[in-house]
Amino acid sequence: MAVKKSGGLGRGLSSILPDTKDLEVNNSVTAAISNIALKKIVANPFQPRKEFDQESLEELAQSIRQQGVITPVTVRKMPDGTYQLIAGERRFRASQLAGLKEIPAYVRVATDNQMMEMALVENIQRENLNAIEVALAYKALVEECRLTHDQLSEKVGKNRSTITNYLRLLNLPAETQLALGSDKISMAHARALINVEDIDLHLEILHAIIDRHLSVHQTEELVKNSKKKPVPPTAKKRGELPASHVEARNRLKKKLQSTVEIKRTQRGKGSMTIYFNSDNDFERILGLIEK
């Protein structure tokens, strides 16, 4: 009986992992279950999930203490005799917490690309990666495996538009990505925000979503209205400086005898620009600043 290679990754682990009731070997797979010492197993460098909920791990560890590891992890053997995790890092970590010395494992031969693909699918199907983690995993597959969006769609069993929407999330400002990754906003909120290119306005709407618990529909309306108005309804007129900033700008103009501009966002971030007319004028202004 020959081991069939899977044509895609979207149909679950059963389409990736062979039937392990029998020992079968070909050029790419050793389908056998072995008990492997935990100290010989190292983490998967292609693991898309970077953080694991400690409380959830403790609960799984307690279950493992009582029932053992029901589903084996999947590993590949390395040239130095260690084993690298392909799938099952939660079970591996929980087994460590439970005090186990060994863990049942499927031993496979896999390339880096195959490891990345299997780790992605295993996590998406079993661990509910957040949207940014999924997007980063898709990006890694596109870049490392040189896949088109259509090819990636076929491999992970998702629509091409879904792949593209996830990858677009990586164009969001870092603060928005953090809010999405920490579940302060949903992917639907983020997709609405993608259309707001002005960074100041984008962040103002983001803070409004979080502070006022706006629904997706309310967010979409706010984004739509922002194309008619420069700021959300509750914000001050953009570009309006506090009186203290205006006074400081005027003092600097007088002291430096030069044009000074100050720009400030509603959250207090901004920039200050001092203009000069020549190299000599630059040295003059620099000398006044350094006094």
C-alpha cells in the first residue's frame, strides 16, 4: 500500500498525514509513531503563533496528567539527532508543564517549505490564530515558497479574495495591527480602516472605535463621512493648535527671525519645522539654538 501525497492543505490534517497504523516509508515520509524524549524536541521556527495563552496551557497540562497525550505531535528528525516540531506545539508545551519525559510523535521527513505549510494549516485549523498572525503566515508562504495568491489559495483551501484581504492587513499602521492582534478591533473594523490613507485621520478613527466601542457599521459610516469631513464628528478641527503651541511658535519666530511651522495631531504628536534661506542662515539659526 503506497502513501498518497496530498494535493492541497485545505482539507485538514488527514490529507497531510498518512495513516499511521502501518509503518510505511517513501522518499518524503516516515509514517510511524514513536515515543520521543521531550528534551530532544526543539520548537518549530516556522510556527506562526508567537504567543500561547498560559491558562489554556495549564488546562491542557492537567488533562494530559490525567489522560496522557491523545493526539501525537508531528516532528522531523534533524541531522544532529534532535527532532523539530512540525505541528502540536501546544501539546508539546503542555506536556512539559505536566512533567512528562516523553511524548508520542509522528516522525516525518519534511523540507522547510513543507514544515511552514503544515504548521500554518495545523494552527489555523486547531488554534485560531488572530488575523495578523494568519496574514504573517500567508506572507511567509508567499515569500519563502514564491507562491502566487492563486497557488496559496489552492494550498490552504481559502478563496483568493480571502488571502488578499488578509495580506492587505499588513499595510495597516503598526498601531492598528497591534489593536487587531490583541482583539481590540475586529478584522471587519480593520478592513474598513484600510480605506483611510491619511495617517492622522486613520488613528483618530481607530481610537474612536476602541474608546466608543463602535460597531462595524458605525465604523464604515464614520469612514464614509470622513471623506466629506476632515475629522470624526467629536474631534477638533484638524490643524488647530492649542494656544500654548501658538505662543511657542511666535516666540521662536521672533527669536530665530525665521519662519517656524508646528503640526500636531489630536493626541499630541507632531513636528516642528524651522526654515532657513542659505547655509549662512542655517549656521546663524543653529548658533541661536545652541546658545
